[in-house]
Amino acid sequence: MTKEVKLYISSVTLSALYLFEFLVTGIFIFSNMFYTWAGLPFVLGIFALLPLLFSVLNLKIFKSARLSVGLICAAVAMALGHFLFTAYVLSKLTYLLITGLPIFAALAVVGLFLFLILAYPKFKRLGKRISVITLSIVIFFVCIFGIFRLFIFRFTSDGVVFAVEDEYQIAWSTSVKSTGYVTVNGKTYYDQSNGQNRVSTLHKVSVPMAVLDEAKGYELHSVPVYSEAAYLAIRGGERVKKYNFKPVDGSDGLQIYNISDSHETLRGASAAASYFGKDLDILILNGDIINDVSSLWQISLIYKTASRITGGERPVIYTRGNHECNGRYADELPEYVGSNGRKLYYTVELGGAYFLVLDTNNDMADDNFFIGPAANFEQQRREQTEWLNGLERFGESCEYKFLLAHMAFPLSDYERFPEWTTQLNEATNGKFDLCISGHSHKLDFAEAGTETRTDYPVIRGSLRSNYRTEGVDPAAFTGTAIECKDGKITAMFTNAKGEVRQTIAVNY
């Protein structure tokens, strides 16, 4: 078999394998996701067929070895591109990149070893000199940024003022590890435990709600720490950022914006949630703001999403989504976002509105292969039910009462964890004006009593598109704007272009 024939066969084989990859992953994607253009699967399908078509034509007609090499490269590149596109659509791209780092590092070491053994000895003097210089530069940058992490210090997010019970929890992120504290009217509140300041790229500091409401401003303080070695700590100079703060005033009505399921797409979500502009009173982050919790960097994306919208000047209510139940740092998440101790279910009253935040946690059973052996959510569900049944009041003094839950358990067709769902419905029935949820990536309003098992309605209004079907454009998003005035609640689905897609009279 000649070299040319081998190239022809390789070209056809790889092109066929790419088409097979496209069909297998495509069937899974297009059966589970919705796109803004119904013709997209067909266009991509024709595009995926092209390498095989040209490979067959080359085998039968053109018989060009160069064309075979080009088609082989194209098939491999398109297969890799489609794999990454699939991972992005299914919100698994960052997971693959982060968890795959050890594999990438191992491949790099093996590649370097093979290069030094097989290729380097054959180089001439100039080639060896270029190789050594290039390798030295790579090692230098790996040491500086990969091992010692000597980045330039900056605040990578503005402050985020999480509202929980009777306190604000002010959080922010930095580019390098640092210590942090907050000052309000000259009083200092530290991010510390047992006499030790937390040294991290993420910080959260609790401040009494009444204190910040009165002061209407706060300062973030961080000191970069470049070495944490015992008896050899190296620090930089202190950095400060000042913020005004607007307490919620419900006397002229409330403007609330809810986003969920943004899955690390900051641009579209922040654009949609800017609908009220400076009139925004409360931002709700209703889960799945990130794809998983495999890194502290991902947690910082929660901060960045919120701070882009609020500028650190408005309170934020956080609800955990099912995607935020998975990953290396999932158990540490309560330390960095709004939480009641280590619990992600709590209540808060702001401007005459009562919010009860539930943690619907994971949508998979504890024995599911993908989340074991760390999962123990059944115990968390029992504890949460006991807490919910032990509440003595549900914002009786408040004019508006909202239930926040990432997964819309009150819906008539909700089927996950039937026993727990029944318990939640019984405990919340008759106590709320509206349940605000996400998870489904759709714009929907479920009427109370007909489409729900409760006497309050459910709204789900978040998706990655400017229209009514799910998309993949990171600059597009639709969320839910909620206005409360004169005892009436109005909800609007608004997109990143500022357009109102639908208006709903919730309790008229």
C-alpha cells in the first residue's frame, strides 16, 4: 500500500469519525437544548458532512495527497472544535479545562521528554539555541505565574452585598491571595477566624444590616500576600475601594431583578439585569450562576456577575442551583456567598418585602454515579424541612412575600423527590404571593392552583437568549424584572437589549 493510498484512507476514516462524533453528540444536544434558530442543527449537519464528502471525492477523482493531508487536519480541527462547542453548550467546558489540568500538564511533560530525546539532538547549533531560549522563557513564566502565582494585585470584582437574615455579608475577589476587612463609619469588620486573617482570593465579611443601612457606604481593604510560609510571610501595600450603598426603600415601590442559569456568561446576564438601571433595589441570583464549583475562580464569577449589575451599591439575595452542588469546592461555597452560617436556606426582609430562600440543592439522587461518594443531600433535605416547619412567622408585617427556589417544586408536573416536594408544598402553601424559580431555562408563568400544587403562582424567567428559546450567544440573555407597588406585583421578561418580551400581572 502506497503512502498516497494510506493518506486517502486516513482522510476518509477521520472524516467519517468526525461525522459520527457530530451525530452522536448532536442527537444528545439537540434533543435536550433549544436554539434561537430551528435550522441550526441542519446547517451544522451539512457542515459536518463536508470533510467526508471531499475525502470521498478526492479518493475517487482528485487523488491528491496534499488534499488528503488538508482534509485530515480539517477533520481533526473540526472534531476538536465540535467537542469544545458541545462542552460549552452543556455547561461543561470550564469543568473539562479545570479538571483536565493534570492531564494537560502530564501531556506537556511527555511531549517535552520526547522532544529532548528524539528531536533536540538532531538540531544544529542555531536550532538548539532557539530551543533553549524558548524552553527557558516557558519555564520562567510557569514558575512566576503557575507556581509562585506572582500576579499584579487588583480587585477583580466590586463589592457584593449579600443580604441574609439581619445582616449584610460583603464579598469581593482579588487577583492574588490577600487579607481583607471592611470598614463602615470607622468601625472595622474582619475576614478572620481564630485570630487568623483569611488569606485568599475571595473574601466575605459580615456587617449588621442596621449599621450599613444607616452609614450608606463602606470601604473594602485588602493586603496582597505573596508568601504564606511560616515565619516568612511577604506582603504588599494595602489597597482600598470605597462604595456608596443604597438601602432598600419600599415607600415608592420596589424594583427587583431575578437571574438564574447564566452559567458563567457575564455579559448577557449583566446587560439584561441592568433593566432598572439606578432604580434597582434588589438583585436575586437564583442559582446556576456558575457551571460547577471546581475552582475559587468560578466562585469569583458569582461576584463579578453581581457587581457588574449592582456596582456594590445594592443588596443581593443568593440561591444555590443544582450545578453549584458539584465540584471540589462545593462544600466550601457557603463560606463565600450569602448563607446563614453554613446553611444556604434563610429568610430576609428588605423594604417591606419578605424573602424565604430555599436550597433545592442537587437534582440527582445521592447514589447517582456522577455525584457520589460526596453527596449527602438527603440529610440536608431533612434538616431543611425541620427548619422550615420550625419557622414561627412568614413576614406577617411585610406587604410582599416571595419564595425563592432554584427548582420549581410547586409545579403540578414536578417529579423529583416526591416525598420532600410534598413536605415543601405543605409547609409553604398559603404563605406567599409568588415563587421565583429557574433551572428550566425557559420563560413561563404557572397559574396558582391549576398549574401548581399550591395557592401561589410560580414564575421561571431566565435563559441564554434574547428570545423565548435557549441559545448559545454569551451576549444574549433574558431575565425577570419585578415591580411591586400599591400591593400589586408585575413581572416582565426583559432581555439584554432592554426589550420587554412579556408582561405578567401576578396578583391583580
